[in-house]
Amino acid sequence: MAVMLLAVSCNMHASMKEKTEAEVLKMRADSCYEQGNFPLAMTLYVKGMEVADGGNDYNTKLACIGNIANIFESIGDYESNLFYLLKGYRMLKGKGDVDMTNRYLANIVSAYCRLGDTKKARHYYGLVGRSGSGKNPTEHTYFMMYNLARIMQAEGRLADAEKEHARTLEYAESTGLDDIFRLYQLVEIARLRLQMGRYAEAADIGRRCSAMSGDIRSVEMMVVSCDIMQKAFEALGNRDSFNEYRYRYLELSDSIFHAKGINKAKVRLQEYESRLSDERIGSLSSQVGLQAVAIVLLSAFFLVSVAFAVLLVSKNIKLRKMQRLLISRNNDLIKHDEIRNRLMSACEEGGEAQDKCDSEKANDNCCGMTQMQIDILLARITKLTSDPKIIFDPDLSLKTIADMTGSNTKYVSFVINKTYNQNFRTFINEKRIMKACKMLSDSEKYGNMTMQAIYEEVGFTNAVSFISAFKKVNGITPSMYKKLASEKE
């Protein structure tokens, strides 16, 4: 959730009669942000910084940096979020602007909490407390309470965090702060209820958040509200409500987290940062030591960008590989079904075919079996391994199948290997895994079964062998398969 701690108070110049070009760009960007158009908002904030640099408009540039940090938070890029918050905070040092310093510090505390670094979060929380309340003591107290609750939550003290968020909500209501301040606390409380397994309460608060988001026309907060409700209704087993809010969540998310547009805006931001770096290097040409530091920073920034791109490509390749594996597997299943149907028909004619096969000349194979003998034995094997009582018996062995078909282990092993290019154990495990996949995909019928109950049902005796066989067949773990199947629904 992107808490607009900076944006709440960054319009301090909007009331001026004459606005600079940088201020106009920032106001347009603020409007785009409120409408949920993050790509255009980021692009305009970058333009605003460029113009502010030319006019030495220090305050507008700081506001733009803070709101760019907020956008990174909203899209889940918390490292970049923290990077720009720390950048703005360093610019503020020694300027004497207590209110703006407090807003940046409050955001930095929030960022470290999201990254799980509670030690640094508490360090910056202490700096907020020591910096003074500035011109708006009510807001200052609110954010002190809010960030204390965030730290408690990051430390795993959920009950204490819930109480502190409730206190902060009460404070916002009693002091008459804007609705957005109350909405932040309601969202945090709803998320805590989800973590604590109180799903019905989370859903009720989520509805309230959704209504408030609509009242203040915040698309971002509407996305957060829908996310809370889809998770709550999924946990409650309310499929209709889950589908409704998941659809709304995905639809709204797509409208504001437009990946292509965000990437273009990031490129524009990187070009701006590179330009600034180049200008600094040029101005410090006589100071070799500082030039080296700047080059290192540029290299680090480039490496981070490359690593980010590699990560995206890697995830895309992995996803495509999983899709290919599943598609290939489906094709194999269809092929096996066709073979089984053909052989089952051959089995029905097995009585009279047996006499014929005894007189046929043996094929050129190591077992000396004719093709007719192979087909008849394969039909018997297929029929037996289609019986759940047989195939899911954990004590099933090659000898068992050989005895039941009236053959021997050598012939049964040969026929399976010749037909499926698999040994007996792989052949049996694959059939068991096919059944397990069906159970993992059918949440309505098997949703209440544990993973252990499922693998025992299909003939495995322990989790290690089940997971190993499952990954060999599908390329992913049973848990991941179940997750993908539920998302597909």
C-alpha cells in the first residue's frame, strides 16, 4: 500500500498566485497520481525535477522526489522507494525544514519496516521524535503513532500493532484529520485481521475501506481494499465474492500498474539520473577522487538496472518453461489415452488372437515376443493399471503385475519400456502423479484434503518420494502446482 505521507502536504505552493513551470508540472503529476495513472505521473514528476533544476526550485524538486518514491512503493519496488526517500532526506539536511524532514523520515521508517529491517526503522523513528513537531503537531503525532504500529507489525507483535493502529485511528477521528488518514489505519487493521485468521472481520473492514476509497476517489486505495476482500473471501470459502473482488482487483491493478508504461517512465528517470551524474562528473573534473566515487555510483546503478532486467527475463523464461511442461504433459496424456483405448479393443479379441500369436514368427527383440504377444500383454497391463485399487496400492511391484497378467517380470518390464520408454517404477509413479494432479486441481472435491492425505491416497508412503516424483513429471512442486491451478480457476 502506498501511503502518501509526502503527498498529503506537498502542495504547499499550490495557493500561490503565480506558479512556476515546475510547480505546474508537479500539480499535473499529482492529478495523474490521484487518478491512478502512475506511468504519466512519474513522467511528469521527472519533467518537474528537470525544470526545477534549471530554476533552482528546491522545494518543488523535493516534492517530486518524494512522490516518485511513493510510486515505487505503490508498484512494490521497495528498494527504489527507499533509494529516493534517502536521496530526498540527504538533500534536506541542514536546510532547517522540520516539516518536510519529518515527512521524509516517516516514509523512511515505513520503508525499512516493509523491507524487514526493524533496527534501522527504529533508528529513523528516533530521529523523527527528536526533530520536533514543526508547524503541524497533529500530523506529526499521527505519523509517530502510525509508524510505531508499523514497527510492531514488522517485529511480529501483531496484537500490539492492532491496538496501536486502533489508537491511531481514534486519534485521527478525534482530531478531525482528513478521511485518508483514517482509511490508512482501517486498511492496516484489516490486513492484521487477515494475518490473525479473522477473515470475516477483515472482509467487513475491507467493505468499509472500499466505500471510503470511492468517496475520496482514490484508485490506489480501492485496489488495496479489493485485495483485502479477495483474500478474506477466499479464506472463508465464498467463491462468488472471491471471484467478484479478484476480478475488480485485477482490473484496477492493470489500470494503474501498467508495466509497459512504468518501464518507459523508469527509463526517463534513469536518463535524468544519468544526466545529473554526467553533469556532476563534468563539474568535478579537477577532483579525481570525487570523479571515481561518481563513476562507482553510476556503475552500481547500471548493475542494479541490469540485475532487474535479468530477473524479469529469468522469471519470464521460468514461466514459459512451466507452461511448456504442462502443455507437453497434456499432449502425452492424450496420446496415452488413445493407446489404451486401442489396446483395450485388442484385449477383447485376445482369445482367438492368442492362438494366432503362438504360430507367428517372433520379432527381432531380446525377449523373442511377437508383436501380437506384445499388444496382448500391454492390453492386460493397461487394464490392470487403470484399476485404482491396484495402481494406488503402496505395495504394488513388478512381480505383482507380472503374476496378475499371467506373464513374468522380464516380459512385463520389456513391454512397458518398449511402449512408453520408461521403467516400471517411473510408469507407475506417473500414473499416480496424474491422479494427484487431478486432486490438487479440483479444490471443490478435494480442497479439504491435506498434502499428506493426497499422496497417501495415490500410493506414496512419504512426502520426499512424492515430491521427487511430482517434480520429475511436472517440473514443479505439488504446492506450486496447486497454487497455479487455483489461480487458473
